Amino acid sequence: MKTCILMGGGASVKEGIDLGLWEQIKDKEVWSINFAFMTMPFLPKRELWIDFSFFRNNIDRLQLLYLQGVPCYARKHNKYAYITEINQLDITRDPKEIDKKIFSGRMGLSGIFALSLAVKEQYEVIYLLGYDFGSITNDKNTHYYQDKLNVMSSGFGKPELYKENNNIKKEIEDFMLFIKPNIKIINVSPKSNIPYFEKIDYTTFFERIANEV
């Protein structure tokens, strides 16, 4: 079974860490999205991001990650023209082009970018960690590492980015485009604002990956 774990930044990951997440997934195929790799006690199988500002602000860390053998994936950008170390992908925010390019959602989210790539590469089971789509506690606690990492981020502690008129933005519906009969997408966060995939808690997640071959 071709399986991967997408490591997002949602606050729900805190629960997993408290229960021993890193030990449970250290030998699995884990893709780090944005800052997640900075919190992991092992190297991810891939590092993914979209915003050029993320690259600019963390270039030294990303270069070290690459030198340690971790492939890096990002949105194709003219500022990366001569940086062959980055796997640059054509992306789109247009749902109608999802079969032609890697889809980043109408909001241009790295989490959707990673999910789209995993689907495009025909992973059969995809676990989503930290895919909360904003706050799950109705406060400014949006990322599990926002109080631990000294980094520049425009999204930390801003749940309003995912809301419009106090409701979850309609762009959350972009996740529905990945519902396919031959792919199982599982959200390891029972309180996630994303309602379209099976939701499980961390205990169930650990049991499942322990039994997978």
C-alpha cells in the first residue's frame, strides 16, 4: 500500500506530540510542509512550500535540509530559475485545471499543494496531520509550533485568514476535489474544520500505521 503522511502545522498536532507522535512515525514516509521539519527529530522524506517569502526567510535551513538528502518541492517561480536543487512544479488556483497542474486551492495553500502532489503521484493512503483549516478552539491558537519557533510567518495566530463574515471560507470546499474512489484520505484531527474526509484520533492513527505493511 503506497502511503504517506502530510505534516501540516495545525494546532491539533500538539495532541499527537504529547502521545509520542515522533516515535510512531519516524520510519514512515513523512512530508514536511513549511516549518514542520524544524520541529521534527528526524528528517522528512520531502519538504514542501509555496510562498517565496518562506524560502527567502529560511534559505540556510532549507539548504542544509537539501544537503542532508531531503528533496525540496515548491511552486515554480522565476526567482528560482537557477536553483536546480528545488523541484519546481507548475501549480494552479483554478479548480478546472486540477487535472493538468498541481492544485494549491483558491487560497494558494501549501497544505493543498502537498495533498494535490500526493494524489497526482497516486498514493493510495494519505494521512493529514495538522490540517485544521484555522483554529479548532476558536482562539488564536492556529499552529502547533507558533510559540516555539522564532521564525517569520504571516499566518501564525491569525484564524481570521480562514474566515469570512465569521464563517469558514467557502474555499474549504476545494478539499472536496480530492475525494476519489481509489484514494483514501484520512484526517488525523477529529475537530478539524475540514469535513470531507474520514476523521480519526491519534490513538487510532497509531494503531493503523502500526498494522500497515
